[in-house]
Amino acid sequence: MKEDARFIKNEEKIIEAFKQLVLEMNFENITVKELSERAKINRKTFYLHYATIEELVKSLEIKYCEEYIKFIDGLDIFHDYKEIIKRFYLFHIQKGEFMDKLTCDPNYEYIRNQMINKVKESYINTSIFEGLDKYRLNIAINYMHNTTLSLYKAWVNDNKVIPFDEIVELNYNLVINGLSGLTKKD
């Protein structure tokens, strides 16, 4: 049944309607009724795909996390960190306003944190942090993620005024060098 063209088309309509509603309202205000109306399907069709809106969100979390992890696959956190930052920004830009809303809006913090935790787990399961105890590992991963995430949010909230290559460079320099990364070098 899940291979049926109509089933796939309805799945796409549900996801697109959900993305539109996220841009318009807070998650807790999105109902199956409103989502179904926006997708131009009946509620029974929605329930053929998902038991709840939360299940829809969970499937999108998994989908986007898997896509992002694949997008940065093969990069070494120590040698390719600037490229990881660049790909983080590119991934969000490619996903558009919906991803920016999930990333930057405090009303979507729970969803964002679920996604962050999935990505963090992918780092923990690699050998790049071999030799660190779990406490130092936790600090290192949180530092990398929270710094880049905070800078990305600031960039979005400032309407992405700083050019892309410049914000990636700035982000990298701040992560690697701290505030001294802001000073111009002669």
C-alpha cells in the first residue's frame, strides 16, 4: 500500500501542509483538522499516514537528521570543521524557511532539541573523540553545536546580512579562536 502513487502524493501533501502551518503558527496550535484541510485530504487519510501530528514531526526529525548526517558524512571534526560549519549553513539554506523556523523560533525548541540530540549521537558513535571521557565528550559536542547554532540563529535574525562565505569564516574563527577570532590580522 505504501508504494501506491496516491499514498505517496498524499504523504507529500501532508508534509507540505505541515510546513506551511509551521510558518504560520505555533506547533501546539496545529490540529489534524486544520492540517487535513490545508492538505486537501480528509482526516481519515491523515490517519492512514500518522497516528498523531507528533508522529509526523518525529518522522520529519528522523528524515532531516539522516539527511544532515549524510551531508556531513566523511568529514573529520578536527580537520574539516570549517566545511562542517559551511554544510550546516548550506543544509539549512537548502531546506528554507521551514528549517529556519524550527531552528530559530523558541516555540519549536523541543523539536529542535530532538534533532540536535540525534545529530550529537552520530558524533558520539564515531572514533573522532576517542580518549575523551563521557563528561569531556559532552562538553566538546555541546560547545561545537551550541556555538554554531547560536551564530546561525543570530545570522537569520539579522536577515542574513553578512554574506554567506563571510559568516562561515566568522563562525569558524570564533569557534576556533574565541573572541580573538574577530580581530583582523595584518
